[in-house]
Amino acid sequence: MDTLFSLKVFRHVVQNGSFTRAAEQLNISTAMASKHVSHLENTIQAKLLHRNSRNLHLTEAGEEYYHQCSYALDTLDTAAQKAAGGTDKPQGMLRVTMPLWFANGLFSSWLVEYRERYPEVTLDLVLDNRHVDLIAEGFDLALRVSKTPNPSLIVKPLAVIQFVLVASPEYIRQHGKPTTLEEVGKHQAILPSYTNQRNLEITHTASGEKATLSLKPVMLTDNTLMVRELVKTGGGIGYQPLLVVQKDLEDGSLVRLLPEYTMINEQLNAAYVDRAFLSAKVRSFIGFINEKIQQVNC
């Protein structure tokens, strides 16, 4: 028999002082209510109730068991209510893994704004380029730029991340500003080591004509933000997510190269484990990030 339901039957019997009334409330027969209480007595090997045709009384063991039973059932009810509440209102700890390059001023300002909008959510952010096991490592959500997302996860496309080719003003003063694909290919490049993209397929924005841009790396790093810093200090040219360097382009600390071409475009996805019971905190975060990225891309 279902011991948890037996506990509920026992509590109803004690509260009503009657098997019949308890059975009516629980929509079971009186005989079944009696069987549930007998099941508990057999399980704990102790008499819980003295009963006759007129009334019933708790035994000494039954009285203690009733108090503990009521406490346990109330605790379970409270836990269920809190868990169910998490699907309606954004609250609690939200653990998110995301790429290292999300550690930039623009995205940081978004996170602060998210917290202002949803003050009952606490963010636990882990920045890592590796693809983590969401269940094993206790993550609610992953933000990933990937063409081949994990098929075991629920994946929601958020936006296309545009990459741009950039150089510092100092580098351009020393080495000249390349204006053609051939000229760019002769310059020293700083590239990410986690991708094999040395020959990039790019598209001429006006004509739609595709071309190949070959880059010659002189430095490689596994950190996108390190690429940005090396490019800003004049170490070479490189490509970066527009979200990362947008402010640099606006303030002139970086210069966009070949603006007439569209560089790599990658899909940013939100990945999570379970669609059926997606909590409000996860839904709110996905919706918020999608909203902010769409504003930038407009």
C-alpha cells in the first residue's frame, strides 16, 4: 500500500475521530481507511488506535506517531507549495553557465538590469567555454554559441551573434589599414585556439557574393576576451563578437576592418534539461536575454 497516503488517512481519522468521516473526505471506503491504518500499525509494529463500535482513542505510541506524522505531512505540503510557486514567480537561486566572453561591460549591465527587474532571483554565474553536464553539475541553464547543440537538451535559439574583424588604431598606424581580402591575409592575426577557423567564409553585404578570408595566426588563445585585449594593445588583427567590442568601436579604441563584409554569424542558444516543469526564474532569464540581444541587433 501507499504509505504516504496511509499517513494522510491516519491523520484524517484522528482529526475527525471517525473512520467513516475520514473515508468520505478522502473518497475511499471505510473498510479501505481501516486497512490503511492497519498497514501503518503493521509497518511500525505498534498499536496506534484503540477502537470499538462507538469511538476510538490514540494509544501512547499513536499519539507520538500522530504528531510526527502531521509534522512530516505539513513539511511535504510546504515543500510542494514552494516548488510549485517557483513555476509562477521568478525567485531563488539561478545557476547559469555561459561562455567566457560574456564577461563584458554590455552583458554585465544586462545582468544588473535583470536583477532590478527580478529582485528575488539570486544569480550564480559560471563562465566556461567547455560544455558542462547540466544535471551532474547542478546548472539550471546554459547559454552556448554552437552549431551542434547537445541532442539530450531542450534548446531554444535566442539570436544570431555577429562577429566583426577589428584592429587597434595603433596597429593601423604602424602596419597600415587593410582594405581588401588579400591585404588582410598578409597581416598578423590573433585567433581563438578553440576553433579551427583560419579560413573564414564571409559574404559581401551588398552583392551577397561569398568569399574566403585566410588569416595567418601569430598568437592563439583559448579566451575570447584575451584575443580582444591583445588586439587592443596592437598585437595584430582579430575577429570578435560584436556584443563584446561594440563599445570599443564606438569610443575608437578598436577599428572595424572590411565593414562591407559580413563575418561569421553563430547561433546563441539557451539549453536546459526539462521543458515540462520549466521554472519561472529560467523562463524569465531566457526571455530577458533574448529581449536585450534583439534590441542590440535591431
